[in-house]
Amino acid sequence: LPDFLDKLNVPDKHLVGGSIGPGAYGSMWRNIEDIRILTNEELAAGRARVYQAKGFECEGALVDGRQVWSRHIDQVQNVVELLRTNPDSRRIIVAAFDNRMVDFCQLPPCHSFWQVWSRELELQERVDWFEKHDPTIAEFALAGDRTISHEYLDDYGVPKRALTLGMYQRSCDFPVGGPFNINQYGLLAHMLAHITGHIAEELVWIGADVHIYNNQFDLVEEQLSREPMRDVVVTVNLNHQVKEIDSFKFEDIKIVGYDKHHPRIDYPVAV
């Protein structure tokens, strides 16, 4: 049986589930534990009220009278709220790389920083989107002598704004990690746009230390020899009933049109 499984390239090892550390993506994106110690002087000056207003709670006092205050920061939810309430902000940012925490995780975050920009759509851009995405309804809604305005399109749920997501990747095993990370953040842009009344307009990827390993050279040459499939059109369809980022399930996401592609290349992964 082992010889038969080897012929089928069935792996003989598997990853064991568990945390990869408090300095990795999950905890940094969704659950930063922010702990501050307020001195006696700060407490006497009423600084506790300032911390309380910023979401901190008092966890207790030390023997010398100082107090420990803490809060949890969900950077992704903060992005969602800013896109909904202050989309012109230049601070719609998620940072995964924290120098205080990188030695507490199995691998320091490679895609270490991303930012979202939002802009208002012009009237014709909204009409074009309507005609493309809901052609049957749009044909009825835009026909006749109706005055087409932003307010009119609002009634049909046409997005008002477009977003661009930019990601900075400090280190990238380009043949393996590059395609996955680029597609990953493209999907994230669509998900954020979907729940905040935006159109996902553009993905900007910045690679810093981008590399190809010695044992990948021949496979990269093979990939470069292939003709690009320029006629393939791939779209992302999301469940219209999903309204929050944490409500998405696997079945709510449909990738349509990705049926034509070259054979898979089994690149080795450097760990």
C-alpha cells in the first residue's frame, strides 16, 4: 500500500492544527491585546478617563498603586467601520508586522501591511455598473423619460463608491506565494467592497524582497514558456445576503470562469 500511495503522490505527512503564534496574521489582524500601565501621576491627573474613552478597561491595580488597563484591537473590523463611516480617511490600514511580536510567531508575516482607499463614483460609472451587473433590472430602471440621478440609483442598491486595496509584501517566494497572496487580497477587496457599498476597483501589489529559489528555476522556465490565456474572464460572485465580514462562509463565494488553465506546476515550498 505505501508504494501504491507513493505512485499517486499522496503525502505521508500532514500539518497539525494550532496557533502559529500571537505575532502572526490572525492575532495581529483581529485580536491585538493592547496593555498599558498607568502611573500614579497619570491617575491623579485623570488620565484614566482618556483611556476609558478609547475602549480600555481597568484590569486591576499593582501593589504600588499603578493600574493595568487593556483593550483588544480588531484591525479588520476597524477597516469595515471606516469604509462605512469615513471612507475618505487616509488611515484605513492593517499592519501585521510588529517588531515587538515577530519572535513570538513561527514565521514573521510576509504580507505585512495593507491599506484601502475609497473614491466616489461618477454618475455614468454607476450606470455602467448597473447595466453590467443587473442588466434585466437596469433595462427597466433606465428606460423611458426617467431622470437618472444618484438618488435614483440609490433606490436600486447601486454602489456609490469604489475601493482600491494596496498590499506591501516584505518577502515573497514568487512562484509559490506570489500568485496565492495576490489572489487572496483580490478576494479580500471584493469581500470588503461587498459589505460596505463599494465596487472593488483595483489591487496594488508591492513586493520588496521577491525571490526564486534554486530548485524552482527549471519550473519557472516552464511557466514562462506558456502562452498567456488572455481570453479568460474570471469574476467573483458573492452571496448578496451576507452583510458582515464574519458572516462569510465558503459556499458564499463563487469564482466563475476559471475553468480554462494550464496544467498545474508542483513547485517545492521553502520552509
